[in-house]
Amino acid sequence: MQSFRSEIENPIVERDIIDLEKKISLFYEGKIDEARFRSLRLARGVYGQRQFGVQMIRIKLPYGKLTSEQLHRIANVSDEYSRGRLHITTRQDIQIHHVSLDRTPELWAELEKDDITLREACGNAVRNVTASETAGIDKDEPFDVSPYAHAVFEFFLRNPICQELGRKFKISFSGTDKDTALSFMHDLGFIAKIKNGEVGFKIMIGGGLGSQARLADVLSEFVAADKIIPITEAVLRVFDRFGERSKRAKARLKFLIKDIGLNAFIKLVEEEEKALSVTSLPIDTINFDTDIDLSHVKIPSVTIEDIKAYNLWKSTNVIEQKQEGLSAIGIKVHLGDFYTDKARILADLVKKYAGNEIRLSLRQNILIRHVKNELLPFFYVELQKLGFDDAGYESTIDITSCPGTDTCNLGIASSTGISAELEKVLKNEFPQYANNKDITIKISGCMNSCGQHTMAHIGFQGMSIKSGNYIAPALQVLLGGSVLGNGAGRIADKVLKIPSKRGPQALRTILNDYESNVNEGESFINYYDRKGEKYFYDLLKPLSNTTNLEQSDFIDWGSNEAYEKAVGVGECAGVVIDLIATLLFESEEKLENASESLKLNQFSDSVYYAYSSIVNTAKALLISEEKQTNTHVGIISQFEEVFTSKIELDVPFSEFVYQIKNNEPTLEFAQKYLMDAQLFYKKVATYRTNSIGDEK
């Protein structure tokens, strides 16, 4: 495992990978407890699978952008360390499965050779920054949001303020008011705007799906572009300090805003201004993307055998770009799964005949950008050879689905299996929906909504259902979700639960009723509102009867064995309860990081590492006294209450800690705060040692 070290050019990345390698060894030696190690590996994109002893690796791809070289690299890594299958997620990442934990540092090092990271792809950190896949080519966009998404990704990667949040934090950038990056379901969502000639964004805050979906609030109707990183930093600092940490179900930002109110939250954000690392950060867009030169690309001669099929494909899968003479080609990727042999051929195609760039979409598809219009017949023929010519890109027949019980610990019922069956129904019985982009169908294997079923026009959620003494796989049917645009959205209604094997009939029933009763020009949402939830409950009620189940109903889609509900422990945003010794060990590491940042003149980072060490150390003592440690704010107030007479400080503990928000991150303050944190740690370590001695 040592061979990769000399091949990594970035010393920060090298140190990170070596640290993962060391922590794996310490875990095997029993020197790091399993819960703490889980938190560490998740922050490095390493996620435990449903299958014992193997890991899912999530590759973080900001706004879904990939070059030919990067796609080749990922394909090579998948072949070497996995099974040659690539899975596109609804957050524009790529996942590979069945990887040995021992090999993850080496795998990561291989990816970094083409500037691809795993860092913070999972865990309680800022996740992949997503964006409209048509950003930069959309005729309706006021400007390209890609450089802004990239700047946010870079600024918060490894940033100490967001390494150990209470839960995951999601950010998106929509290029137009159509809100194709779904700002209303994000912790922070940015929508491109121009006001009085100035580039900026509308900001949405506190949205989220899952079991308790919440639509985002408007944080600001317009913020200049140079302010988006300072605002994001302030929001993260408040979330880190006030966010819930012990009760997983209450730990997302949406719950904090709901509990204290939007105005109170905004006030806390404003109070962070003095302590921010930057108060204005202009983002370079001029040098972000150079003009695409396709003058060298020759037009191969091809013959289209089925003109009707080609024209259908062209009408559903080709998007005219704002760049004259160019188009983008959408590839419908079934279940988001494709294989490395096809990935390599695709990578070569986009390098030789297009702009050497693809974008992954939030609906698990691929968008080839910068294709000469004259090359569309050629690309159709070449994609046909790969099986990538299915019509209906991002249409009704293009169903979104999470992996569900295939690999995920939280999966309750198969989502990929029912997705395949529903696509068969659509393709064979409702082919006209290849051209319909008004209705979306999304499926998740559990309540967490990784397949985004709670915002779909027609959604299905994996569940279980009882019939006598037996349990069968089931689906919750949801209707009426939608993207309304400009930050507005709708959460779908939970209509009723049916056995999973009746999912295809439920879809037939809904679409047949829609076609029979829809008014001319009426959208699915308006049709649903006109009929009402009760109407659809009555329409589908016969399918929910569990007294007449057959033997096949007790076998899930894609399986030959009797269904068994087996839900594991979710990892991706799980809250970790730490051992005291581990916490104190981490406090030492944070102090080392603070010292290292100070040497590099990274004063804001140093201050935040010192703050994290102080809170972490206080938390360790509170746990030893069996006190609650739900939030940073709670830790600070409780420590002051319990330990004021036991740990001697010159000022009250809260005043001692909150120097962080009352001082600018200068060299002088960073030095002082680090010295304070180091002294505090020594006092606590001495107290802890004496306490253990007394107990003996």
C-alpha cells in the first residue's frame, strides 16, 4: 500500500490518504472503536454495504462534470478494485461496489491522478455540490453556474467548519428559473439571477426530503455572486454550533430552522459575519472554461437504417445548445448503471468527436455536450452499438431509482426490481410517454428518499406489509409532487400502501385514468388537484387488499426467495456516539491541525480547528458525567454549569469559547486562541487522569 505515496503530487491529498491507511490499521488493531472509524471512513467516501465485508465507494464529482481522461480513470479503478459496474447517483456522483476496505487508500490514490476525490462524498459533511447538467449550454440561462458550483466545492472541501456536522449538508445550483437542480429540497439552493446588470443568486435554505420532507425557505431573493461563499460559511458555522447531534431524526438543518424559526436563524447567521474567513470572494469565471474548438473534427459518413427511430431519438434525446451549431445528447441510463467497457468507448467518442466533456444528471443519466449538429447521425449510430440509443431521455419512461435492497443497508424493498418492471409497462403499453416530460416517476427503497420519490408526480417507496403471520414487500404510492420553478416545489401525498407485486397495475390504473379524464392542455398536477387525493385512494384501494395474496406476492422483485425484512444500520448520515478516550485523542489531532494551519497562514482554519478541539474536549468530560451532548451550544452551556469549579479558567467557559465569533481571524487572534485551546486540553487531560486515578 505504500507505493502510491510517491505518485501523489498534492501533499494535502497525500497526507489525507496516508491518514486513512493508518486509521484502517488502527481499527484492525482495536485502537479505534468501530463507531468512530465509521465516521472517519464515511468522510472519505467509504460506505459499508448490505453485503458483509465489502464497501461501496462514492466518487465525488462536482456538478457531475467528467472528462474523457477521468472516465477512463474511473473505469480502470472499477475493473481493478471492483466488478466493472458504475452507478450514477441522484447527486451526480458515481458509485462502485464490492470493494475491500484494505484497498481503499490505494484506490483513492489512483483516482487522484486525474484529480478525482472521494473526500466528503459521504458522512456528516458538505456533500457533492450539484448543478443543472445543462449549465453553460442552456439557451435560457442568464449565465453559467458551473464556475460558482466549482468554487463552492473547492472552498469547503476539507474546510474545518464542515468536517463533523450533525448531519449531511447538500448544496445545489440551478441555471434557470426552471430550477432543474431542485433548490427547494436542499440545505442551500442557489438559482441564477441577474439584477440591475449584476450577477447573483436567489438563495433557498432548509429544504429536504426523507420521512419528514420540508420545502426550503427563501433566505434571500438576490445576493451578489461574491457573497455566496461567505453566506454559505456563516450558515455552516451556525449549523455546526446549534445543530442536533445525538437524535439522528432531528439533526438536519431543516429541523433547526423549524425549531428556532427562520428569522432567529438569520440573526445567528448575521452574527457570524465578523468571524468569517472572507466577507467577499469574487469568483473567476473568465478562465473557467475555454472556448470549445471543434474545427479539427471530421464528419464520418454513416447510414441510418431506421429513420423513424432516429427521428424519435433526436426529438427526445437531443438538446440544442446556446452555442450556435452545437447540441447536447442525452443518454438514458437504465437504473443509472453502466459498465466499464462501454464507458471507455464513450470516453473516446467524446474526446475525439465532441468537447471532451460529459455531465451526469440528477436523474442518473449522461449528457454529452458540445456535439456538432452534423455529427448527430454519427453519434446515434455509435451509441446504438453501445445500447445507449433508447429514446426518452429525462421523460416519463426514464424512471429514477436508488439501489435499494441491492446494496443499501437501509433498503426495505427492492427499488431497482420494481423500476425495471414499471419501465417495461411504459415501453410496451404507453410508448407515447417517451415524449412526455410533464410526468416524473421516482422510486426509493426506503423512507430516506434517495430516489427522490417524495417530490415525484408519481412516486413509490419500498415498505413491508403484513398478511396474517407473513410479511410481504410493499410500496407506498405517492402522488402530486412537483418542481414548480424559482425555488418552489410540492411534496407528494402518501395515498396508500400496496403489495409490491401490484406496482405495475397501480401505474396502469393511474395512467389509464389520467388519459381518460384529463382535460385538454391540463397538466398531471392540475389533473391530480382537480380529482383530489381521496379520488386516487378510492381508485387504488382494491390493490391494497392483503387477504387475497398469492405465493408470488411474498417474493420481492428480482429475487427467488421468500421476502424477509432486513434493515441494517444506516451509515451515510448516522450520528456517532464517541468514547471518551477517542474524543480526547481527536482533540489532540485538531490541535495539531490548528498548529499546522497557523504555519501555513490559514488563520481562519486554525481558529476553527482550535474551537473544534475545545468543544470536543468539553464533550468528552460531559460524557464521563453522563450528560447530554446534543449540540455544541448545549455542550458549552452544560460544561460551564458542571465544570466551572473543577476546570479553572480566567473567564466563564462560554466567553472563553465564543471568542471565535467575536474576533476577526487575524494572526494575533489565531495564535492566542490556539494557545488557549492547548492549555484547556492540558487542564482537562490532567483532570481526567486524576479522576480515573480516584476511581481506582
